[in-house]
Amino acid sequence: MDTQTPSNAFGSLTPEQQIRFLATLGHNLTIAARANYASQSPEVANPKGLRAINELQHRLFNHLRALQTPGSFRFPDDLFVASMLDHKDADLRAACTWAFNDALKKTVG
């Protein structure tokens, strides 16, 4: 997957916009995670998919925390964006692409 264009879009945001973007992306990932639940049940239909999104949220919130903490280590934008979007699983890749694009649209209009 080509992650250069999304990486450039994220990198062009101001720090304040990146924070808003990451908050929206995190929210969108919670919506995407629901696709892994069993319908009308407290059960999880796809534990692997739910776990994958949880790991993405872990990376996302670490990046968000680092943005707000001067001097904190964070991955370069291109590596962070690739970790959010470049997945072998087609369903996960589609969910993450939707979450990313929607967050970008809501951040920059």
C-alpha cells in the first residue's frame, strides 16, 4: 500500500491539527472495532481483528501523548502513518483507511 500521500497529509498538519486528527482517528477506530463483535451478543466474533485494532490504538495514543509532551520520543510521521494503514489483512486495511480518511476530512474540512 502507498502510504506516502497519507503521510504527507498528516505531516502537513499543524501540531494542534495533528492532535485533533489523532483524537478523531482514535474515535473512528473504536467504531471500526465494533465490526469484530458478534451481532446482538456480548461475544467477540473476530478476536484477532479486535486485538489488531487495540494494538493500533495503543500506537495512536502513544503518538498523541508524545505530541503533547515536549522532548518525548515519537516515531517519524511516515512510520507512524504506515503502521496505521499498511496491513496485510484486507478488512483491517479497509477499516483503517476509512478511519484515517474520515479523520483527515473532519480535521481539515
